[in-house]
Amino acid sequence: MYDVIVVGAGPAGASAALFTAKAGKRTLLIDSDKSITKKAWIENHYGVKEVTGPDLIETGIEQTKKFGAIVEKSTVTAVISNEETVNVTTESSTYEARHVILATGILADIAEKSGVETVEGTEPRIKTVIKVDRDGKTNKPGVWAAGTCAGLSVHTIITAGHGAEVAINVISELNGERYVDHDILK
């Protein structure tokens, strides 16, 4: 069983998986390879002069692997929340975790199919988003959402930050105390 499964490896998902894996949580990152970021040219991401969307995504995935995340290329077909765990089904397997973070970008279809509450989106061309509380929790126990699918702007810097924020909230819940991750120069 995983501590955390993250669905989507765009900026929000990879950022969330990076934080959970670095915190020592057993993390599975599932990606369908359909991120809208794959079409982006980015010049407004803090700390990066310019980068292609595919390069940003690949760097994020590599960072998660550095800290031990398992990465699977697959499409999620169902997310079923039980009281204590969440089951995530892909085209070929079913996985179990204590928490799931949905970071599905502009798509909320898997959330809707899984009974996760959605609301009308406010961003241009984003019709539906996942309803979350301030911490990123949805109406289903153990299911969280981050980034554009949770109603945030499509800008990579914003979604990456939100993925980290939601991951810190998940880690804090798993640990039973507020989690902080600060590295210092050596």
C-alpha cells in the first residue's frame, strides 16, 4: 500500500509527488502523458529563464524519482474512497493508498465518475473543477485535489506551488503534526 498516490505528472502533480516522496512517504505518481503543459513554452516561471513544457514535466518527474517515487504511465479509470484507504484503478492495475491527490489539469472527468464533488470553473475554457476546501480536501475521505483541476489558474508556477501546498497538508495529516521542508546550503 502507498501512503500517497498522485494522479497527473504536470506541474501540480509532480510537485506534490516530489514533496511526498522527499518526506519519505511511499509515493506512486500515475501519469497519462496528456498534460496541457506538454504544449507550453514558458518564460514566466520563477527561477527559470525559459523552458519547454515537455522539459519542465520531464524535470519534475526526474525530481520525484530522485526521492524514491514510483512513476507509472497509465490512465486512471476510477478512484474509490473507503473510510480508511483509497483505491485507484488504471487500465491494468488497482492500487491502494492512504491518500490520493488528483492533479489532472484541465480535466475533472475521473473525479466526476468517482463521485468527487465538482463545481463550475472560473478560468477561461475550464468548465468544471473539483470542489476543495482551503487545504485541498474534497468531499471524499482521503481524496485531495491540486492545481487547475482544483480551480487554480493554469499557469505552471501557480499550479506547481499549489501541488506543493496540498502535499504538505497531506504529509502533515499523515504525520499528525505540521510538516516543514527546508533545505540549507552545505
